[in-house]
Amino acid sequence: MADWKANLLETDDAIRALLATVKRVAVLGIKTEEQSDQAAFYVPQALASAGVEIVPVPVYYPDVKTILGRPVYRSVKEIPGPLDLVDVFRRPADVPKHLEDLLAKRPRAVWLQRGIRNDEAAEALARAGVKVVQDRCLMVEWRRLGPG
């Protein structure tokens, strides 16, 4: 794909267009209700309140079976059905460890939360045809540019 850079979404218009189509979001690195004061819990909680279907994919908490009342999956590729977006709550250096899993599932888009930027991983996803947003809070952008 020669024009892979078009999959790196940086403008308000591009992000608005993406958010207008998002109905189902896997959250990689989601926290549990016990960590409700952390962004990795309250961001997906806010999206769920806005009507978005959240699919929890925690990295830790091996005994947890549900988060936000939804069944937990241990990898993105295990999730049945298509995904509009994977919202990533991982340190920038940890993002490449999830590339194989993300590429196996091929979500329409991957969103790296505020403070998370990994240009190499973003390029690999973009070259595979996956749209990528980096270093932005999905909750903030949803409220600012989203469909509701």
C-alpha cells in the first residue's frame, strides 16, 4: 500500500469521520472496577455510557471474568466478530508486543491513548490497512468530535 500514511489519522476531520462509524471497541489494557479512578477504566466506562459496545481485553487480572458487565477476552484475536476500534492502554514500549495480536484480528482502527505513541507500530498497522490514532484520549475526542 503506497499511501499507507493516509491511515495515520491526525486531523479533526479524519478523526470525526472515524468516530462516526465506531460502535464496537475492544479495550486492550482495560482496568477493572477496582481501579475505577484510572483512565483505563473510566474512559471505556464513559464510552459504554454513550452506547458503545465495549469488549474488555485486560493484560493483568487473570481471575477477572467480566468488566463493565461484559465478558473478558485474553487477546484481541480471540474476540468473535468484527471490531471497529481497539483502544490501547499500554506503555509505548509495550505496544509492539501486541502487534501480532492486533494484525491477526485486523480491526478497522487502533487508537493509542494520550501519552502513547509508537511510530514503528503505527506504521506497521497503517501499512496493513488499519487506521491509527496516536497520543489522544478517546473519551475527550469522542465528546469533542464524536457522533453524540
